[in-house]
Amino acid sequence: MLRLFTRRLLSSSSIARNAAPKPAAAAAPLNISSVPEGTPLNLHIKKSGKEPLAKKDEEYPSWLWELLDEKKQVDNLKNDPIKLKRKEMRKSNIKKIRYNNFLTQL
């Protein structure tokens, strides 16, 4: 059978896996927004009127920063088996769709 996939020898992901782990910065806070205060967010959610502006990090609710924490999200999924099952089914369905799409291209 003809081999369809080639392996990249010098991909950045293999270099990153072999590199030494970087020490975590203990002084850096976890909840830093990506835009400075007062920046227009360009969300285009209002047909007329001004665009919403970014606020200070302290003005946002605390649960918003928890959405960025992967460990917290995994713990939430472990506590709710229905959501965990849905997520697993979604991943398996996407995998099946990609596989079937690949087979149709042959």
C-alpha cells in the first residue's frame, strides 16, 4: 500500500517535547487580560452605538478567570458525568467525521 503521510522530522512540536520544562513564574498573576483597559473590543454586537470598552481586570467577575483554568474545568467535568459523556461523544463524533471525510478523498 502506498504511504500517504510523511513525517516531519524537524517540527517545532517535537523540539518542544524534548526541551527541558520551563519553571513556572510564581510571581505572575493568573488573571491578566489580553487587552489594556479602555481598548475598544470590536465585538460588533450592537448595530448602533459605541463599541464596548475593556475594563480593569478587577472589574470582571471571578468566575470569568476560572474559565481559563484547565484544571478547574476538568474537575467540573468530573463532577458532572453527563457533561463529561457529552464531551467524549462530541470528540468521538468529530474523529469519525474526519476519518470518513479522509476515506472519501481516496
